[in-house]
Amino acid sequence: MKKAESEPAIRALATQWRDTLPEEKRQHPSFLEFKAWMSKNHYSHYLDFRARMSADYDAELWFDDELSQNWRR
């Protein structure tokens, strides 16, 4: 998987996943829970790309950005 292909997919999946959460969990979504959901639903191949830091690091950045969670950083 190429990083450029993974980013839009992960962003879209993050939004899709968040929309399935109960209202009380939408305010502070968890990247680890999202990652587990990706694995359970056979989307984990989007986390298989080369990155300077790590694929998880970049994916969490996209997750936070997409779900307006950049304040955590």
C-alpha cells in the first residue's frame, strides 16, 4: 500500500467509524479503538505503508486531523 493511497482511505474510514459511535463517545474518539475496528472489518491493510516515523503515527495524525482532535497534540 502506498502512503498517498492510505491517507484518504483512513480519513474516510475515521469519519465512517465515528458516525457509528454512541453520542457520548463521539466527543473523544480513540485511535486505538478505531484501529481495532479497522482490523475487525478487514481494513488494516491501509496501515501497511512506509513512513518516516511509523504508519501508526501518520495514521493517528490523519485520524486526529479528520476528527478535529488536533488539540490532543
